[in-house]
Amino acid sequence: MNPTAKELRRSTGLSQARFAALLGIPKRSIENWESQKSCCPDYVLKLIEYYLKHEGYLKDI
């Protein structure tokens, strides 16, 4: 099972604002994904996870 946006963000230790800025995603999108007001597409989650792994941001999932 793929990690959620919230799990990915928490594993980096970043706030929602810093996570959004790092990825170039509006903070409101991060908030909506985490509160389940909207769904982050699976392909976007995979891209975020790939980026975070290869840039050394992921601490532990």
C-alpha cells in the first residue's frame, strides 16, 4: 500500500507550509489531502515519494 500525503510529509519532519513550498504545491492542496477533503492522485503520491527519496528528505516511513 502506498503511503498517504500525510505520512510522506510527516516522515520528512516538515510543516505543511514548508512541504508545500518544497514541492511547489499550494498549501491548501496539502491541507485538503491530509484532511481528506480531496484525494491526492496516486501518480502524484508516487512522484512525491520518488522525489523525497532521491533528494534525501525521507527519514522513515
